[in-house]
Amino acid sequence: MAKARLIVADFVISFMYAWSGAMIKIFVYQILGLGYDHQGEIVKGALSIANMFFFAFLGKISKGGGYNPLTVLSSAISGDFSQFLFTVGARIPAQVIGSITGVRILIDIFPQVGLGPRLNVEIHHGALTEGFLTFAIVIISLGLAIKIPGSFFMKTWISSVSKLALQVLGSDLTGGCMNPASAMGWAYARGDHITKEHILVYWLAPIEATLLAVWTFRLVVRPQKEQTKSE
């Protein structure tokens, strides 16, 4: 029963997340009438951080529900094999389906939102970009879990600001997604979700970067723990 609720939570939260970014842009650029200048970008950035807090809170009250396959994958790698199978076989597909459903309904209601992030550079350049951004955010998330284990506000604040900064860095190149489910939702709407560019840049590169980040973090943190115990 708990696993079923988690799958439903993943679907609903991913559906909502697909809407959130577009709604922020509509609110800032159309309702408030702000342009793409410093003022508009500052307001959008502040709302984006507030949005990340909201989804972090949803994840907390749903006891682990999420919208990003990379987040649940990094946790599953550290768990047992049954948890890994449940994540890969049920949770990630639920997030992908939630994102696709959310984007399709969003575009039908608000066609002016466009068709989401696109790859604007050569495929290998894009893969390296998404891989680097993903590696950085996973390392930050794992570090926060160790260094600030109980502070929801501080962890969410640091994670949100870091994620926003990384998204800005990659926005002109790949969109700075760091979220295969979200990228899949928009790519499915465009009809290019099975292309080599999409699979390599928005799936393979981030997943490999997540695995590398988890392995690197274990390699660095374990010796430190063992050294502390020996002292």
C-alpha cells in the first residue's frame, strides 16, 4: 500500500511540476508584464526558489514523492536491490508519465508556453553540459544530507539556490534540465523523444553523471568516516 501511494505521489507531483515552470513564466512575463531584463529575471528566480520549496514540502508530506528520476535513482543506488527495482520499474515510469500528461494538457490549454527546452549545441557538448550539471547537483544533495541531516529549510534553501544557478548556466545550451522526466514530457510533445540527441543528452548523460557522483561521494566520504572512527 505504501509503495502504491508513493507511485501515485510521483505521478501527481511530476504532473504539477510540469505546470509550475510554465506558470511562473506566464505570471512574470504576461500577467506582471515584466520583460527579460534584470527585474524580470530576479522576480522569476525568486518565484522559482519558492516553487522548489513548495515541491520539497510536497515530497516531505508524501513521504518521498518526487518529480526527478535522478533524485530517486541516487537514493535507490544506496539501498537494496528490491528498492532499486521498484524505483526503476515503477517510480521513474510514474514520473515520466506524469510529466508527459502534464505537458500535453498544459500545451492544450496554454499553447503560448512553447515546446520547452531544446538542445542548442552539438550533441556531445550538450551531453557534457547536462552531465556536469547533474554531477554537481547530486554531489551537493548528497553533501547536504550528510552535513545538514535535520534542517529542512537550510537544506532546501542551499539546494534550491544551487539548482537555480546551475539551470541558469545551462539554460542557453540544453535548458539546464537535470531532470529526464521533465525533458521527456516536452520532447514527447514535440515528437522527438526517441531521437539520439534526446536519449543521449537528457537520459544517458544525467544517469551516468548520477552514478559517477554517488560513487565519487562514497569514495570520498567513507575514508573520512573510517578515519574519524579510528581517532
